[in-house]
Amino acid sequence: MYILGINAYHGDAAAAIVRDGELIAAVEEERFNRIKHCAGFPTQSIQYCLRAAGIGIEEVDHVGISRDPSAHLHKKVLFAARRFSHRGTEAGRLEGGRQSAGSRQEAGGREQRAEGKGPGAKSERERSISVGQIANDASRFALSSSPFAPDTSPFAVRPSRLALGASPSANGNGYGLTRQVIDRLRNAAKVRDLKDDLARALGVPTSRLRARFHNIEHHRAHLASSFFVSPFERAALLSLDGFGDFISTMWARGVGNSIKVLGQVEYPHSLGIVYTATTQFLGFPHYGDEGKVMGLASYGQPRFIGEFRDLIRTEKKGQFRLNLDYFRHAAEGVDMTWNDGAPKIGKLFSDEYGRKFGAAREPNTQLTDRESDLAASLQLRLEEVAFHLLNHLHDETGLTDLGLSGGIAYNSAMNGKILLHTPFQRVFIQPAAGDSGTALGVCYQILSEVRKGQEQRAKSEELLASSHDALPFALCSLPFTGPEFGDEEILRELEISDIKSQHPDVTSAKYSDSEITKRAARDVADGLVVGWFQGRMEFGPRALGNRSIVVDPRRAEMKDILNRRIKKREPFRPFAPSILAEHVGDYFEQTHPAPTMLMVYQIKPERRAEIPAVTHVDGSGRLQTVSRAENARFYQLIEEFYKLTGVPVVLNTSFNENEPIVCTPREAIACFLKTRMDALYIGNHVIRRR
């Protein structure tokens, strides 16, 4: 049985394919089209998955996407109706020239209105009729056979700044429900057209698609990705994100072949929104810039923590709420573009940020202590709220194994403190914890549902014992699930590049399996910048030893060398240490495995001077633990470096230059030639500058 999972029409478009429970391939579209965080439809990712499985699309049994337009539909409709009613009241108030008596805004942004008789006031009956009618009309429109369906996100593609039937106001709150609904319906209609889009992308008639199509709720896909490929039989599960299908946060209990949802936080309250809004305010406007703020936080002091505690308020049973005065998404809506290019998000923070913290920083201007302190305060509050939720989750489940997913699961500084601030003892975070990983989760959620059906049928036929043996999912070789290239393909690309004649300063050679890691380790120890291109490409944003740039962590100057020659990124951002798994306790304060580079631990004080290039300003390191079983060749490289230097650590950064991580030999060679890298080890071949 083949299952194809898709994340589409959203940032980090991706695809994954599973055969009888075994993950065959999982890839992100950005690696093929070279657009970071690419949204749209993952055509090339799907094509690769089918090639890796050795099948055509007609042999796929199930296809799923990590969005469900019908999920929480009544909540979406009621929220839209309430907002429409509120705007109608506001329009009447503005037209009448004055506000009805007793109106005020409370801290959370929710309007409380006493009975008034002014020109803009409506009777309770009139308001009830308008809300009810809008809700009824919206739900009928959403569920009709029209090509539109309700959006699953609070954001939407908005081609026009002016709403139909609305007049603009000074604060930009002039979209009106009509335009917002239409734009959101257009976006989500694509989800309903998945079969047509898939056939079109592959150039086949829809009649060749015999698969059953599934819509998997966004956060359920996240939860599935963190449990069904984990080593845990039972685990507490948490998905922390921006928004998906009207939900920002969901927690659950996973047992065997099933996941039971225990709680959730709904729109408009979201930790992801807070982090992105503050990232924008600090002058980092691009999709995915949140990681920069996490790095900046280590340089500051959390002197604004009081303000951020007002901005995000914790409640009983793991819940939290935003002070909506600080944000635009609930009251006004926010522009977001999910075309086939890079995602773009409009301004999320309101003018209240400026009144509280001063003017927003312009991008590419000098950073000050204020920005560092805001980042530190944001990071601390994120951790406080997350641990509040995690402690509740432990109380509710009694479990000590945790599966973590969602975009916030990329916050490795938070992840590294989970074992210190909660009762959890083991944490699993799959390498593509963000939205690209929902493609993986879709596959395993569908598999779970299919096998539940098989089990139920087996029970009725008294065959439970034989079917139960097939329930455990076959684990996969995460994170190495992307394309790989053989020696002949690499050699052909080296010949096509014509390096020797075009670049006389470059030499080439080929070595045996045992010799290649020794040569590379010697180059690293000698202070060279080494490109390392081996085996299958990683799934997720981290280079984990197959598409990496490797240098000597003992040399403090290596951070500046990498930034000057290749990376050209902000100097406050740290580089990561990759360490032999058996030596973690010698260098770090914690020893829990971190194979996907999604944990930050404190480096032991006596070791920091030994590996300065990977020691952040606060004495921490975002480590990758490397075992021979997980990546034999990368382990061997670090082991050879250890033999030469006595240090079982290398600096490992992604193989790219302000672009997605390289996928093919051609891209690796091009990156080597356009940067000032010293050597490129590509398979068993090496090219180096004299």
C-alpha cells in the first residue's frame, strides 16, 4: 500500500511517500526550485517521491493533504460573523459621528458595549439577526458546490487592499467580511481541487488517479509526524504553531496505533503569531526569520518580561490568551501571499507595540540593546508559556515521553530546557517539525486510520491476532530521505563543469571509502573550509552531515571566515557543533540525544575555550549528536578529526549561500566555485583550490 502525503498552498511545500508503513522519501519543494520556504504545489517533490518508490501515480492507494477546510467550520463561521457584526457597528458609529454610550475596549481587544441609543447603536435583536444571518449565509456558501471553500488559516491571499462594500479607515481596518471571505475561499478552494492539481502537475488525466483522497487536519498531521515515527509506544504529544485549520496549539496522548486529542488553543490566540509579530517589529521581515531572533536573544536581558507577560497570559488547564490590542490579525486581517514563490506575511503587530516599546526597527539598521532585550524577553515568555502547557500535559497524561511538533518546535533554545523545567524524560522531534513535516504526518495519519479499519474488520472476523501483528509502523531512515547520487552521476557533473580548464587553480582527485574521511578530517584540522556532500539529502531545515560545510571548531576566527567567505549572515547568529554521541557528556551539561540539531544545551565552562567557534555568547551550543548507526560516513569524519586533534566535535553548517541547501552535485559544485570554499568532498571525489 502506497500513501502520498502533501503540504501544499502554504509555506514549506513538501511531499512524502510511504510503502506499507516504511518511509521511502520525504522532500521539500525549495530544494528543487531553489526558492526558500517555497509555497504553492510541490510538483517536483511529488515527482521525486514517485521515482524513489519506483511507481507511477496510478499505483498510489491514498493521497492526503495537511489541511481540512471542514475542520472547526462552525467556529470559523461564528468568528467571521462576530467580526462582521463588530465592523458593521463600527461603520455605523463612524457614519453617525459619535460612539454609543458606554463603549470601551478591554485589554484583550474584545469590545464591551452597554445599551446605547446613539446613531450607530443597534438593538440586541438586530445584532442577533445580523450575526445569525451572516453565519447562515457564510456556512451555506462554504459548503456549497461552488469552487470556493473556507480558508484554514487566519491569513489569506488578498489581491486588493480595499474590501468590497467597505470604506477605508485610518487604521487600515476596512477590508469588510465580503473581501476576506472571498479571498480565503479562493485560497482554500485549491485544497478541494487537490485531485485536479495533482493530475495537472503530473501531466496525466484524473482518470489515472485511483487513489482515495484525504484531508487531514493540520495539527493532527503535526501530531502524527511526532509520534508514529518516534521510538515511543506511548507519548504525550504537543503541536505548537502559528495557525492551521483555525487552531494554533493542540495536545494529545499517543498510544500504539492511535492519537487522542486532549485540548487545543483556537484562533486568534497563538504563540507563533507573537513570535512572528515581534520578529517583524525587530526589523526581520522575511518568512522564517524567527530563528534570527532566537539567536539574538542570548545577547540581551529580559527587561521587558513584564510587558510580554501582559501580552501573553496563561490560564488554567494549559490554556493561554493574547492581549489582542497588540496584534492586527484578529481585528483587521493580515495580507499573506501563498503563491508559488516565497511566502510573504503582512504586518502582524499593531500600533500598540510602538506605544509600548518605541518605534519599530527598520530592516538592516544598527541593532541596539533594546532589540536584544526585546528578543530575550520574547524568548523567556515563550518558554514560560510552553512549560506551563507542557506541565499541564504531563499532569493530564502521566507520561514522561514527549513528541513535539509545529513551527515552534524549531525553537531549539526552548527545546533544550524542556527536561530541566518539566517532568518529561525523553523528547522526540522529527527533523522537519514545521509545516513541511506535515506531509510526513499525513502519510502516517492515513495509515493509522486504514489500519484501524482493518483491525475493526479483523475483530468482526475474529482475526484480530493476525492483523495486530502488522500494527507497528516500520521506522524510517529520517532525516536522510531525499535524493542521492552515484559515482557516475557525480563524475559526469564534474566533467560537465569542466573545472580543470575553466578554473586552473582547482585540482581534483578520487579516494577510497576509508581514505576520503581521513583526507577530509586532515583538511578540517588544517583550517580549511570543507564542503561535504554525501548520500541522501536531509529532510528539514538542518544540514546533518550529508549537505554540510565543515570547519574546525577550535579556531575562533572560523565564524568570521564562514560569514565573510560564504554565509554572509548576521554576526550574532551562532554556528552548530556536531559531536560524537558517546562524548556528549564530556562537553555538554545535558546528555539527551539531539540527532536533528533541535536542542540547545549549555557547554561545560571548562570546554568553552576549547571549541570557541561553536560556543554562543551565553555559553550554549545547538548541538547535533552523531552516532555511527545514524550516519556512518559523517561519524567517521568526526572520528578521524578526533584522532588528529583530541576533539570529537566539528562545526557543521548548511551547504548553501543565501539559498536553499544544495540538493544536486551540480549545485554543490556551483556553490563551491562561487564562494571561497577551500575543498569539496563529493562522494569519493574531492576538488580543492591550490
